[in-house]
Amino acid sequence: MSPRTTPAAPLRVGLVGAGPWARAMHARVLGSGPETVLSAVWARRTEAAAHLAAAYHARVASSFEELLDLSEAVAFAVPPAVQAELAIRAAAAGKPLLLEKPLGPDLASARRIAEAVAEHGVVTQLVLTKRYHPATREFLRQAEHRTVLGARACYLHGAFVEGDFATPWRLEHGALLDLGPHLIDLLDMAVGPIDSLHSTGDPRRWVELTCEHTNGAVSQASLSGSVRLDSARTRIELFGTQQELVYDTADLDHEECWPILRREFAEAVRSGRSHEIDAQRGLRLQELMSQAATWDPAIRPGR
């Protein structure tokens, strides 16, 4: 008779931030278990943190340092510039990190996070939502067996026009930093590693990306958060020597992503090994985005 194994206790995750995305995703997902429990919430607006924490029976941290003391791991749901500052402090404290995209507002800050993670040897995972959906993983599996000559893609919505996600950092930097990581990541995986990336347009309105891949393929991607649509549109079309392969999120239920993300983060922390979608992946995406950011001095690499 095999010995019984004791189930691991839920991972105690502290949440930094209490805004719309923290409420809609992080707190709800991390607080619903069974692999994790929301241990504490800290935000610069104490009232918002208290309201969010109460819904999940979590502690309200009076400071970022108290949040670290109350938690085994830390999740971030804050603007990129805030994450870039606090993630380094959490890494220095030895805490595993559930990081948002982009890692930071620019390439220099993203590098500092990646360097801190490497220096302190902490586990990391990146919230690239679509990568946790079974349909996305099946699309990438099929793409592995194709010779792709070219691809067209888009990620379009109107969330920057009005509503909870028309936040200052999104309105300042536009679709490149917010939507770009998702689409660039998928093209880099599905078509082949991106060697160079060029852009035209204004990310605050509409930006067009042209990617040259190491295998000789070329892909193009349209990004905008400022267009009126009934629903967000994410679509990738792969063309080559076989019938086209299409990935379209129109019929995907994004609720299927969250249990997978939560489980895999807990598993990564317990194993001591970072997820394949980690801070290094985030840095890779930031390096690619920086090639397209030269149009605007405010988000030029190193500024």
C-alpha cells in the first residue's frame, strides 16, 4: 500500500495593486484557490486595498514591506513603472513573482528586473493571458509542424476610448506596450524567432508592425486600443506551403485561462523552477518592442 501524500498547503500570494485589473483578475483568481490563497493586499490607495482584501478575507498591508512579510509570493497589478520599482525589491527579498506585461515602461527598467531576478534566483511567471488557454496552446502546437512564409495578425479594441482600462499609462504609451507583448509573443512562437521589428503609425491611435523572422518569414501586425468594436479582436493567420492556419479568439472563453495560470504558478513556486513564460521572456518581448518604439522619445530604449 503506497503511503498517503499530504496535499501542499495553498501558496500565500500577496497582491500589489487594487485597480480594475487587480479586481477583475488577480484577486479573484488568486483568492479562489485551491492552489493559492490571497494573503494580503497593498496599494497606495488604502481604502481600495481594504475593500478588495475584505472580499477575499485577506489582510490589508500597511506597507509594501508588510506585504512581503505576509506572503510567500507576490503578484503585481500596477502600472509598468510601479512594477519596475517594486519587483526589484520583492526579488531582493527572495519572493517569487507573478509579473504583468510589459515588465517596465522601457527596456532599461525591464533589464533591471531581469537582472534582479537572476541575481536573487527567484521564480517568475508572466501574465500573458492568452498563452494559458488550451486553444492557444493547440494553435502553437500545430504551428510547430508548418513551414510558414508569412503571417498577418491584429489585436484591436476600444478600451482606451473610455472605461476602467483607459488608464494614464495606457493612454500615454498606447497599444504597443499594452497589446504588443501578446501579439509579438505569439508571432515569435508561431512563425519563428523574430530577428527584427519595425513600426509605422502612432501607438496611441493605430500602429502597424512588420516582423522579419530568422527563418526568412515576414509577418505583419496591427495594434489599436482606440477603435470602436463590438468586442476585442485578436486574430493570427499563418500562410505557407500548407493550408492556412488561423487563430481567432472571438469564441474563446478567457475564464479558461485563469485556473491554468494559477495552478502553473503554484507548481513553479513549489518546484523552485520558473515557468517557461518568465521574466526572461518578458525581457525578450521588451527588447523587440524597443525596436518599434523609436518613433517616440518618451518610450525610446534607455530613456
